[in-house]
Amino acid sequence: MTTTVDPVTYEVIRHKLWSINSEGGTTVEHVSGSPVVHATDYNFGIYTAAGEMAIIGTYLLTPIYTGAMAIEVFLDRYDDIEPGDVFIINDPYLAAMHQNDVQFCKPVFRDGEIVAWLGCMAHQVDLGGMDPGSWCTTATDVFQEGIRIPPGRIVRKDVLNQELWDTIVLNSRMHDTVANDFRAFLAGLRVAEQRFHELCDRYGADAVRATMEKTLDNSEADLRALLRELPDGVYEHTSYLDRPDGDDGIELLQVPCRLEKTGDRLVFDFSAASPQSPAYGMTTRGGLLGAVATLMLITFGSDIPWNHGLMRPVEVTAPDGLCVTAVEPMPVSGGAAGANWTATCSAGGAIAKMLSFSDKYEGYAFGPSDGSWQLNQFGGVDQHGEPFASMYMDSLLWGGPAFSFRDGVDAGGAMVILSGGATDVEQQEMRHPLLYLWRRMVPDSGGAGTFRGGNGIQFALTPIDTQEVTGVLGTHGVALPNRTGLFGGLPGSCARFERVTGAGALDRLGTGAPVVALTDLDGDHQVLPGVAPAARIAFGDVFECTVQNGGGYGDPLLRDPAKVAADVESGAVTLESAARLYGVELRDGQVDQAATDALRDRIRESRRSRMAAPRTEPVAAPGEPTGIWGAALVTHRTADGLIGSCRHCGQVLGDLTGGWESIAGRVVLGADDLGARVEVHGDLAAVAYVCPHCVTALWVDVEPAGGKTWRDFALHD
């Protein structure tokens, strides 16, 4: 591209492209009648002629990268693309997260040449398969999960392919809703194309195309410059996908990420992930690439315009056939919120460890932001005697992770849907035969820390005007916290599904008695498994979902007692947790400083008494500091290597060459050390790595009970 655009025109066109993209997305949302779309499980994008992301909406991000993959497939397979064509795909082995995420892509022509692509997608409420909603938790192959749409044209030269349209729509239990979503796609693409042509008419197609290319080039250059400021090395983090194993136990799949940063390049290696298996939660390579792309966009896209330029310095590697690179015929309907989310946790942890070596960029670092999506898909016969299926989006209201300078946001929502919103209560009650008993914040659900993780919500439903509904429930993070903290911050709470059968909640309400907690209800109380394919919720039963929440940042004992007092007053932290986790004693809502100091000393002594001593001998004072690692270490570069000191007490800890973990004390954490809603699988342990001198918590990991199998970092010489 030889066309040059002056700086003012460049900015005008760039912002106009954002406006066009927003109008296209808004059109989709307004035309669609789907509650899933209204809760922003969709996105819209403008792509270059080659298929790179130029403008991306702020809604569901993970599948937007698969839009680039889809366009690559269309360009590769078709040499007769013409004006008026609209392509469709949902094949997860080619370019989708799972079958529910249907994508429409439209080429934009000027003077007989493709100058851009427009793309939109939305999660469809049902595309067939063995379970209503097409989240098929017991599927053993992809053929049980709903219709797969190969790359093809849903519109050919402005003429609808009615046969293909009817084939897809009539395979859905909710064919009217799916058909209306498809109409919304076409409307959004039509509006965006019209605005795009108006922009080209005003400034010239070459100027518009040059602006798109330049913004990608600028973002790439800015990211590469940022990466060159960070130390070369290897950064590792592991998270786990937990799921029922069929024998009332829990199976753990590991998803380790090895991030190597060299110069201005990043390589994310997932080669050590567990193998694929014919069970719920597998993701394809598209899901893995989308997970990494989402992290790159949201981590670096606040200061750098977010587009495909942020992926140009990135390589993602893993062989086929893993839980994060499943191949046909593995079932992958749960992959949109399974192994790919676990990969996001692992890659996010590795990125945070890398960024924390920089005074300038440590504020970018955050712990795993999206631990697990809690699928709540209900179906049956509604209050009008008609079949229904609906995915409840309330689970988006989880608490955000803490940063080095602030608390996580309570009910802060999802990283993968930055502009996302939860399902509207009144809309759901109007549409479906389920009554909300509550949707509320859960105290103490965010991880404790110097800065605490955000608290999240729980919600409870009971059937009304129907005899029963069937829930398809699917999540992970029930047997371990995926949302670990950073630099001594504790993990956030685990996910949980509960049911009380025979609760009679409506009868109780009819007498004027309130229902404010499950403990108010008689009946049989059951904790449901993380994957429950046919959870029957009968009239009189109550179902409750509680979400995972953000981890803390820094040792909780270093949190300002006044902030803890304010948290207790607001209801964010309970009085019990204020004392047990933060070591803060309150009297009539006020901090008792002497009692607080004494309590914190006792907690530190308890750590010291349980601490396994470092495995290496301390070294001599190494001279002036040369860097940091987050809130944990001050680093010193010497002729013999890198030396670490405690960032809190200043004591020299030792040589970092063999792994910083070997120079820290190790304390295995029990239930009294963790939040009340944190579970730790028997094969794992929650471990605090502490300064052996001041016993400040420097890092908290959830790792194999037999010992950690990775190193947080190994810097290159």
C-alpha cells in the first residue's frame, strides 16, 4: 500500500471506522430478539482484505479472532467471491469456538476488488444436538452436538440461499429465535457496508484501506517496543480443568502455559497440556488461539489501539490432540467455556509474571480474570405451554481481579466481554417460567489481599407456572480456584451449583415469610456436580448458582486496616474474615490498632512455625538493586547472576538461577488460611511462598500436592 494519509485524516477515518463498527453491532443487538444477544454474547468486526482484525467491538472477544480464521478459510477455498456474497461458518475445527457461535462474513468491494471484510457472530440459543441449547455435556463425539456448518455462502450476489437457511434454522428447537438472529446479522452487515462505502466515497478507498493497515502497523510497532523493555526469559503458569469422572470423583486436566519472551516476540507453548478425551470441556485450536488473542487485546489494548497488530508478534504452539487442540470427532460444545478458559488463566498468569519485572508495566499485571463460565441452560415447557430453552447470563457478574494499585471491581464482569451485561431479571421472568428469589453480591468471595479481589454474585431460581424445567449445567473451578491471586494475594472463591428439592419456596412466600437464603428452606439440600446434564428443577425446588471470583494482590496482612473496616461496614467483608484473613480486630466498627498488631503478629508466627525453610543458603549482599519482580522481590544483577531480596524487609534471599521458589519459605495453607468458599482438590495444595525473614507472603499457588512442577520465571542471561 503506497497511499499515505496525513495525520488528521488518518485519525478521522480511524474513528469513523470505530463508529461504523459500533453501528453495525448496535443494529445486530436491536434487531435480534435473543436474550443471549441482549446480554452481549455477540460481536462485530471490520477486517482488512487479507482478514486481519482492524476494528473489534468490545463484546464477546474470544470468537472475534476466529473471524480472522474464517476469512482466511473463505479466501483459501473460494476463487469466485463476488459483491453481494455473505459467507457463513460455525465449524469449530476450522474457525469457531463451538457450533453455537455462528459467524457471517461479508466482503466489501470497490472497483471490483475486495478492500475489507465485515464480520459478525452471536451465540445461538439452540442449534440442535442431544440437549436443548446445544451445550451437550454427555456427548461423546461432535455428531451429537448440533449442526456443523461448513464454510459456504448464505447469500450469493444478494440472493438468499433459502435452502441452506432453512436447513440450519429447522435443525434448531428455537428456529424463530435463530432465524431472527440471522436477519439481525444481515441487517448489521448491510448498515455497516453502506457506512463503509460512504466513508470511501468521501476519502477514497485507498485512504481507508491505508488507514486500516497503518493502525495495525502502529499497534504492532508499539507492542514490539513495549516488549523490548521487558526482560527476555521463560514465564510459566499452570491451571486445571476439573470435571466429574463418573465415579463421584473429580478428574483434573492440566493446562500449563510456557511463555517465552525473546526480544519483541512472544511464544505461548501449551504442548504439555493433557490429552483430549471424549468429554465435556475440550476446545479446538481456534478456541486456544482466541483465548490468547483475547488476553493480548485486553492486557495491552488499553494504551495501544487493539487490533490484529497485537497478535503479529505472537506465536501459539501446541500439537493436535490435546484438550486445548481437540480434533474431530472430539465433542467441543463445552470448549467455548472449558479448556480454552483454563488456557486463558494459564497464559494470563504467565503474562502477569513477565510484566511484573517492570516498574513501568507492573500495573498492567492481573491474576486470571475469567476462571469459569457457569452455564445455566434451562429448557422445558413455559408458562404458555410452549417449549423453551434459555441460557441465563447472570454468571457474567463475577468479581474482577485485584491489581498492584487497586481492588478488583465487585461484580466487575468478564474479561472476554468487556462491555457485557447480565440477563435482565424482568425480561427473563416475563419470557420464562422461572422466578428469581435473589441475585446478590456474596461477601468474602473475592480473594483477600493488600488489594482484595472483587466479590461476585449468586442467584437463585424457582419454577413458576410450570411443573418442572431441566437444567443443563456446566462449569469448572468447583474443586479448585482457577482465579489465583498475585504476589501473596489469596485466590477467589470457587464455583458452585446447589439445589434444594421440596423447598416450597412459593408456599413460604405466599404466607408472607421471606426467603433470603437456602438455609431458610426445608427439603433435601444438594451440591450439584460441576457438569450436570439433566438437573431436574421441579415445581417447589430452588436452584442456586454462585460464581468464581477474582484473586487478591499482595499479602492480606499488609492491607490498610481502615480499608478492611470500610469493607466490613459495606458488607464486602465479614467480621470473621477481617480477623482470620486480614488480621484486623474491630470494636464497634473501629480498628483496634493494638489488638490488630497483636493478631497479625500471631498469624505471622503461625506461618513461621509451619514454614519449610528455603533449600538454598543466602548469599552475600549483592549491591544496589537493578529491578523488581512485582510486590515480591528486588533484583540485583551481579557478575555471577541474578540475586533476589525481599521487597518488604530488604533481606537478601539468594540466587535466582535455580528458581526463585528455592529461596523462599514454603507454607502449606489449610482451610483456616483461605476464604470460606475456596475448595482445594486432594491432589493439589494451596501453598504460600513467604520471605523466610519477615514471613510476608510473596506468592500463593495452587499446585500439585507433591510439589510444584514449573518455575514462575527463568530469565535469560
